[in-house]
Amino acid sequence: MASGHLRHLVAGNWKMNGLKASTDVLDAVIKGHDAVLAARADLMVCPPATLLAAFAARAGGSTVAVGAQDCHAAAAGAFTGDIAAEMIADAGGKAVIVGHSERRTLHGESDADVRAKAEAAWRAGLLPIVCVGETRAERDAGHALAIVARQIAGSLPDSLPGDLVVAYEPVWAIGTGLTPTTADVAEMHGAIRRQLVERYGGAGQAVRLLYGGSVKPSNAAELMAIADVNGALVGGASLVADDFLAIAKACGTS
Ligand code: PGA
């Protein structure tokens, strides 16, 4: 596939971790993303919403982007506790993760919800990072490709109004230390790429496909070298600057 030229993106999903003191981690990431590393991979940190504005201000002028972990589909309104994509943009965020499996499972988000959130992201000028992935039971039953194809079909709009990132995150690999075989990742990413190209033509070639789920320094080089893997969505290891930077360093080395 002609997508081999896409720059890797390594995005850190901090989930519900991080206090003001965690700014040290962001500072170390900014410092470590020097010219050599920046030539290899784009870096993004997605802290909890409480830190978004401060992190965006701190990272301003650096090569590290700051994103959010979720948004509401509406631009404003009576949605207690929720955050609009416009608010993320206003706080200096450049991207937003939507449809993470923890949102789909713990907050009952459907593919249609995720699609509405992705559309909200574009409306606000943000880059949506749309997450998909099968459960262990679905993989064991041989349904992984079909489940992910269905999620992609339902979570993305009929045409692309802007840049898009898709993250394949097998639910059973998140936070478990387990990862699929390189053959399974290659098969899934190849299938996602074909589906995107069928749906969007050439624009489907430009969508970066991240792998997520227990990415760490010790497995990053192998995962990042797989065809159609254009970066990583990193949870636990993104909370440690050295580990996060080591994952980025593993990009583009093969
Ligand atoms: P993990 O999480 O790297 O801790 O497995 C990945 C994610 O949920 O995005």
C-alpha cells in the first residue's frame, strides 16, 4: 500500500491520571522530542481535561501536540459534566480521542455516538482519533475482522471532511501486557486500510492507522515496523516520559 510514507504519530492517552505536578512529564517529553526524534515521529499528549489548557499553553511553540480524551457531540448545552469539541479547541487542544473502548464499555457509547463525536471534532477544527477493537471473546470466535469492519463502518461518516486518525486497539490488549501477533496486527491494519480506501478513495490512504494496547519500549520497534501501522496510541507507558520517548524512537528505524 502506498501509505508507507505516512509519518508515525505516537499519542499518549493519560486516561484519568495526572495532576498539576505531572507537568514535569510533559516538560520531559517536550525536551526529548528533539530534531532527530521529531524527524521520526509526531508526538501528542492527551491529558485529562483538567490539565488540557495548561498543557496546551506549555506545549505551545514546541513540536508536541496536546489533545483530549473525549468530547460531546453538541457544541454547547445542558450536558452536565461533558465537554464540547469547541471547548477543547478553545483550550488549545488540537485533537480528541473518540470511541475509546473504555468509553464504549463504561459509558455505553455506540458506533453512532462515536461518529457524532468525530463529526463534532471536525466541526471544531480538531483531529479525531477514532478507536476500534474487538474483545477477546470476539477474537477467539474468529470475528475480529468483522467486528472492527462494522465499527469502522458505523463510527465514520460517509465522506471525510478533514484529517482522520484511526486507532486499532484490541480490548483484551489494553492495560494487560498482552499484544496480538505481528501477523494479526498486519492482517487487521491491512483490512482497515482497504476498507478506508474503498470508502474514501485516495483520502483513505492518508489516514494514519495507530496500533494501541500494551505498547511499550520493548515491543514498539516490532509493532511500529508492521505495514500500515502508522504510529501508536499509548496508555500506561505514556505516563513515563522516558518510556514514551523510547516508543517514539522505535518508529521509522526499520
Ligand atoms: P495501554 O492503553 O497502553 O495502557 O494498554 C492503551 C489505550 O487504552 O489507549
